[in-house]
Amino acid sequence: MTGLPQMTVVEAKMVWRDPAGLLIPLGLPLLILLMHGMGGQGELVPEFGGLSGFDAVAVPIALTMILAIVGMVNLPSFLAGYRKHGVLRRLSVTPAKPAALLLAQVLVNLGLATVGLVVALAVARLAFDLSAPRELGWAALALVLGAAAMYAVGMLIAALAPSVNAAIAIGLVAFLGTMAAGGGFLPAEHLPGWLATAGEFTPYGAALQALRDAWIGEAPQVLHLAALAGVTVLAVSAAARLFRWE
Amino acid sequence: MPVIEVANLRKAYGETVAVDDVSFTVDEGEIFGIVGRNGAGKTTAVECVAGLRTPDAGSITVAGLDPRADRDRLRRVLGVQLQECRLPEKLRVGEAMWLYRSFYPDGADPGTLLAGLGLDGMRDTAFEDLSGGQQQRLSIALALVGDPRIAVLDELTTGLDPQSRRETWRLIENVRASGVTVVLVSHFMDEVERLCDRLAVLDRGRLVALDTPAGLVERVGGEQRITFRCAQELDEPALRALPEVDSASSDGRQWTIIGSGNLLYAVSAELARQRITPAGFRAEQASLDDAFLALTGRSLDGDTGVTEVDQRGEVR
């Protein structure tokens, strides 16, 4: 695709030069990790397969948060801004495709999320003795499918939002709403049954459940993985149909 | 040989007809102007030429290509500068040029282009820190970085200060001299008069004239008026005898000569022959703006249509 490497380099520089955008996706999950870690969730819990609450709950919550914020808030706000200022329109009269810019944005935000995950895991490991997920392959798959679903929702938000502020607002509502319903704030068993069930199949809820299962040493439920894949397919195809370049 | 052929173009947005039955051709190597007030359909017309919009009716050929069907090939021969297109705020001038240059297999040298546009020292300046004029010039540079055969420039000097406008005009003339066909969308009469070989005048979506700037002026009548004062005795019959002069009258102090053709030169030469030094010598002639007024019933801008000429006959 013409210009994709150059666009990716340029988009990475844009993210790097606007560090305010890095603070929330990288800083907030880290803060949550630190709070949980220092809050003394060290004792081993039998229902978590003998893992601590920190390992089985706090870390999956924080990792899923990173993907959710980058995918559902950062990505759509960037794209909505590009549309508003005619950056996409300008590209559409060159041999480069505006789609290449979208792809470059996704790549850069995946890189950003990866940095966030690595930093969070390193802090959790070094400061709070995090144990590795018992099902490493399933954990990786949960993160990949979770990222795909949340980035797809982010693309759909970018396609629908009429303005930059609307993109940020919709993104935040999507992130906070799915996190609340998906058991990111309160454990799912404290939520009304219908809400917990619905929340389990949101991108945040399904990714969190799958990641927790992998950490504890169980294979994730097929329904959770299917929910993530289904959201990805639906949101991407809807975004592709609805996206306006100008 | 035409490089752009537009025939019976029509484009409507809902009830509003933006462009209605417009036809014109642009020849290779010329600077072709599309002029009209805001909302006359200029931008819609060039957006159809650039393949950004699908016409409701009519046909367009650009360098032998159909702008919609051959979009990808068109992009490599057509450079476009659009109105109201910004770049990411933190993107630097040099990076923007590097990025846009990478879209084309063959292209211009970014350094030469930036130097030509007076942006040489701005390579490390972010887009948000450029002045409006500098942003506009960068936008022109990006339209030219693919070394296009045809460049479409929409309102290229809007928002520029007078000196930047002149520099931009020089750049456009250099671009044409290098063999590029230029389509210039403008609502500045001085700009199109200076730059364009031919003009399409649009009004309310319709083509009302297609001619050279001089041809358009001639349509509204070639009558010219010269006024001056002189203290000395004037040989009035000799002045009237000039073929260019239709009438000459004096209110005692001020002379008014009305005529056509190269009236300015004929009168100046005759006054010089009579060794008369006129004062307050002014020549008024129909301007392109008068032509526009006559064609559309409304003025394009606030120009008075008076060209001031000093005593040596040079346009000030």
C-alpha cells in the first residue's frame, strides 16, 4: 500500500509529540495496578486457582483497560480530528489511500498498547511479584482478540461521530460503560444478573473474562472468544460502510 | 491539444444545482482560470475534474483518463491543492514533504520546491506554528511534489499577504514554464488577469463566458477615457485627428479624451510631440471586473475598475 511505512512513521511521531494522549491509556491502568498492589491483595485465593487477587483480577483489569482506552478513545479521537481538518480529504487526491492512514493509525495504536502492556506487566512483576499466566497461549489470544474488538469499535465510533468532541465522548462512554458492565469496577457477581450477563459479552467484559481464565489456568469460554470475534467483524464491516472521508 | 475536456457537466446536491451544463477544454501548457463568486460552482467543477465527485450528467476526460474510473492513474498526473485542508498540527514541513513525496514513484525535489516557495528555513516548523500564508504555500508545495502534468489550485492566494501573493504568482508562472498545465480557481480579478491565458466565468452554476482576459474586457466595450490637466495651449484639432480618439473636450482646466484601441499610447505620443507636460494624467478603461459585472450583473470584488497611470504611462 503506497506510503504505508512513511505514514506509520509520521503517525507514530504525531502520537509521540502529543504526550497528553499517552497519559490516560498508559498512566491510569498503571495507577490501578499500584493501588491494588499496595492495597494488599497478596493472599492466595482458592477460587482463583490459588492465585492472589492481584494476579487473577487486578492485572487482567488493567491490561484490558489499556486496550480499551487506546482502541475506543484514542483511535477515534485522532481519526475524527483528521476528518474534521480535511487531512483525509487532502490524502484522497494523492495516490495514497486514506485507508492507508487508518491502517497506519491502527498500527501505531497497537504499538502504543503494546508498550502499555509491557510497562504494566514489568511493574506488576518487579514490584508485586506477578506470576505468569498459566495458559500463556490463551492469554495472548485473549489480548489479541480483545484488541481487535476494541479497535473495531473505535473505528465504528470514528465513522459515526460527527465531531472530535463527540468521538471522545462516545469513546469514553463506550469504554466506561463496558468496563462497568463487564466487571472492571465491581466484581460481576455484585451486579444485577442481567447486567452481568450482558456485560460479559461486551468487548471489555469478554476480553477480561478470557484473560482471567487464562491467568488462572483455564481455557477461556468459547462464547467469550466468539463474542470478541463477532464484535470485530460486525464493527469493522459497519465502519467500512459508514466511514466518511470528509 | 486539450488535456482536460469537460462536456455538459451537471452536478446537483439535492435541490441545489451547483453546476449546470458546463463545458470547457483546457489546453496543454496553459494556465486556465475558473472564476466566479462564492457558490458559483467553481469548487464543485474542479472536484468533478479531480474525481472527488461523481457528475450527475456530462463527461470529463483528464489526460485521456476518466476521473472516476481511472482514479488511481489520474492521481499520478494530477496535483490538487484544496481549500480548507489542514495537516496534523504537529507535522513538520519537512516531514509533510517527505511523506507526500513517498506517494509518487517519480516526483519533484522537496528541497527545490520549498526553496521556491520561501519555506526553506521552515523545514522543522510544525504545521500549527506556520502562518496562514505559509500553510497555504506548503499546501501548494504538496500539490506539486508529485511532479504532476496538471495542477489544480483552488483559491491559492486567499489569505496571503500582498508580497506572498506576488511570490506565489511567480511560482505558478515557473510551474507553467516547466510544462505543467495549471487550472486556477480564483475570485481575484488581478490574479486571473495576471496569470491566466483563458478564463471560464461561472455564475450560479452556469458558464457565462469562456475567453481570454483581454477578450472578456473587449466584450464590455473597448471605450477608454483619459483625463489630464495642462497649463499650456493644446493643439486640439491635432488631438482629435488621431484615429484612436473619438472625442476630446475641456472644461477649461481638465481635458477628457475618449477613444479606443491604443488610446493611451497615441495621446501620450501626441502630447509629447506638442511638448506638453500634462498633470494628473489618468487612464480609465474597462477592467476584467467591469467585464465580470457586465456578464453576471454583480461585481466580483470591491475593485473600482480604474487603472491609474502615471505620466510616463506606466501602470502604477
